[in-house]
Amino acid sequence: MNNRAPSRVQIRLPGQAPAPGDRRRLLVLAAVWVATVLLAGLLGAWLGARSGSDGQQLNSAEQRDSGLQQELLELRQKQATLEASDRISRAANSDVQATLAERDEEIAGLRADVAFYERLVGATSQRKGLNTHSIEFRQEAAGTWQYTAVLTQNLNRGAISQGQMRFVVEGVKNGKLATVSWDELHQREKVPGQDYSFRYFQQLNGSVMLPADFTPQRVRVTLGSGTGGATQVFDWKIAGTPVQGE
């Protein structure tokens, strides 16, 4: 008895129509193929759309990043400009404050000068031309004598008085009258006079050296140029003691 399964192989002659089961399989295969093609097309379209959307988003993000970077750069530039402006303003303010302080000092000095001048030549004082108001001396540690001479004029308030001041010191040395010249007081030869230039008054300062064993008694002050100036004689005055002029 033969138990082999019947063979599924079928022999079909040319021109013979396929069996109904073969037609169904062909239709199924065709449907699957069409569905695969459609699915592939849809998947490709979806991926293309997704890729385009991602590209647009990427481009948009890059544009926003570029814009933010540009905005950050502009803000940094504005910050640097403001910082530089602030430094300049601070420096200018410091300069203004320093200038104001200098002007305050100048005003205070001018007020002090005016008060000093008013004490020297008050409103009731007689009007005088160029003259030596006073001269006094103060001994220094080095053995020299520092002098302070005050020159004034109130005759012509618009004029500028200019020239040189010289003085000699008269006194006693070794029991005899002696005069110490301007050159001897400076221990040099051909010493020029001390320049002055003022409208109302001026204070002149300097130091001189007196000879040993010399007792000063009077000071003869000459204002002007050369020997043609005006001369006034004052008692030797140490700073702090009353003045007696001639």
C-alpha cells in the first residue's frame, strides 16, 4: 500500500487557463505589491516632508542664533561705550572739581590781598605814588636774615609799577659807623636788584648776610632803576616789633 502524500506540483500545458486557486494567489500578490508601492511612496513623501520641516526649523534656529549673536555684540558695544563715557564724565568732573578748588583758593587769596591792602592804605589814607610801606627782618637758623618788604601805591590805581628794589644797611662795626652795600649783603658782585611789578601792592622776600660784629641800625631802601629811584630810610626792624620810618 503506497502512503506518500499526493504531489502539489501541477503540470499545465501552454494555453491552459490557470486554476481558480492560482488566480487568487496572483491577485493577492498583486495587491500586496501595489500596497507596498503605495506604502513606500507615502513613507517617502512623509520623510521628505519631515526632512523639509526639520530643515526649515534648523534654518529658523540658525537665523535666530545669528540675530541673538548680533544683538549680544551690539549690547556689548553699547556697554563699552557707556563705560568709556562714564570714565570720561568722571575724569571731567574731577577736573572741574580741581578747577573750582583752585578758583576758590585764588578768590580767598584775592580777598586776603584786598583786606591787607585796605589795612595798609585805608580809604582815609593820603594818596601816594610808589613807596616802600615797610621792611622787616627775621633771623634764620643759618645766620642769615630773611627780609620782607611791602611796596604800595594808591595814586594811580590803573597803573602798573615796575622796577627793582635795592637796600643797604647802616650801623656800627668795631665802634665806627659802617654801611653794608647790596652786593656785600649778598656776598657777590654786581647783584641785580629785586624785580617788582604790581598795581596796588607787592610783598618782596629774600635773605641777606650781615658781617660779623656788625650792629644794624637803619635800612635805606631804593625803588626804581639804577640810582635814580626814590629812597626811603627805615629803622632796623625785627619782625614783631613796631616800625619807625623816616
